[in-house]
Amino acid sequence: MVFPPEYLEPLDARSFGLGMIYAFTEAVASGCKPLALSPPLEPTDLPEFLPAAAAIASEYGTAVGSDTDFLVTRLFNPAFTEGKAVIIMAANERILSDYWDLKARRCRLEKDRLSPAEHEREEIGIAHALGRLLGYSPSAVEVLLENPRF
């Protein structure tokens, strides 16, 4: 999937991205989601977006971070964020830390010598953990495992 889709091309990309960040930060702050993600951004755009995201997070009392190598799981097509940056909006620093811990777990998975069955269980476990961070129900995670988004 190309982002933004063609039907959004008439919109100003900066305003659209900041609008999504604002809306997702509000959803995180109100308890709808522990963690949310911006649309994929060019890494060169991160210095423009991150200060605004930090100001929005300050307004709502939430945490914010960024990742230029988003966590790959079976929930999403990795091509969607490949070579892109995302801004991570989190309810608090602990949730943001949980994301980084999960990413470290994924990195260890690539290095560990596990049996195929153990590797599969860990891969699925990482996907479920990211789904929980994003506020997805277990059934929604199962749907994404069968048909990844994007």
C-alpha cells in the first residue's frame, strides 16, 4: 500500500500527519489505546514532526517517541514502514518502554537458535504483545495474523 493513498493527495501531508498524531494522542490520553502510531513518515521529516508531537503529548500528559525501524510483526505488512519513521504516542513512559522491550525481544528472536516450533510461538507471542499495546482485542489480533493490515 502506498501512503498516503491517492484519494488523500489533495490534502496537505503535514497537516494530515499532525492531525492524525493529535487525534491518536487524544485516544491514548483518554484510555482508548495504550499506544498509537503516526502514519509512516520520511525519516527526513521526523525533525519537523517530532517537536509538534512532543507539544501535543505535553498538552495531554502522554509520552512520545519515534522509531526509524519500526517493529516487524505479523500484524502489518513490513513494506508499509520499511525505510520510514513513525512517531509513537504512548499513555506513559512505561508503555513506551514496553514497546522498546518488545522490539528488543524481536531482535533477540533473530539471534536465538530456536526450533521452528519455538520460533513460531515466539513470533506469534510478539505479534500478540504488540496488538495488546495498540489496544487491539485478542480476536482482532487473530484476524490480523490471518490477514495483515496494509
